[in-house]
Amino acid sequence: MEQLKNILLYFFSFVVLLLHPSLNNEKNPLSFVHYHAYGNTFKLKFDDSIDKEKLYIKWTCENQDADCKELAIFERGKKVNTIPFESGKQELIVYYNNKMIGKIKQTKTKEKHAHAYFVNLSSVHNNAIEFKGEITGPSSAVVTMVTTLNNLISQH
């Protein structure tokens, strides 16, 4: 009985190690397993000076075969949808007070690749917001930019 417990312990430990997000890359057959285990994740951080009610985040896809070309992910202070699994050119666009403050672009080669999407917003000085965006997974991207809200035209 003790030997069976040890075998099961080693097996489950091995499975947990195989599911580590760092092994989720395009050349790895485990990416399909990551897709089912994790799905796409979205994390949003912002400091106290950012009014979450003024945030709007949308996902867009240029793939002609995609069921959904545009989808609200965050609005009115809460997450409203998850990022879909589609292949092709995609963008995660962030608006503050109806003005675009940043976007992250990616080109997913396969629909069934799981990604983690991170957006961090902070107020850097009077009427300016720093946008940091990152996508981790097989189709990674990193963006940092500072946007002055006075110079933007409403786009949302």
C-alpha cells in the first residue's frame, strides 16, 4: 500500500510539473494540455488614483473565421467576459474615460494556445497614465507607454 501511495505521489508531482506555465510554448505538445488546464487568463492592476468605472477594455480579432470580432472584457468596474480562443491577429485595447491609453498586439498561430494577459495602469503625474501590458504564452508581447489624457480624442 505504501508503494502505491509513493507511485501516485510521484505521478501527480510529475503531472503538476508538466503543467507549469513556463512549458507553454509553440513547439511543445503540452500547449494543448495547458489550453484545457488553464485557459486564457486576464489580470488587471491599477493604483488608487485610477477610477475603475472609467476603464473599458476590449479584445479584437482580425481572423475572418472568428465567431467574435470584438468583445468587451472589462467595463463599468468589473470583468464582463473572458478572452476568447481564436487564432490570427488580435489586440487588447484599453480605454480610460473613453480615450485609448494603450494596446497590446499579438498574432496567435494556433487557436488552442493558452495565454496570460496582464495590464497594469498607474498615474504618473497630473493627467497622465502609464500603461504596461504583457502577454505571456506562445505568442508573447510586452508594451509600456505613458499617455497624457488631454491630447487624446475620444475613441470608444
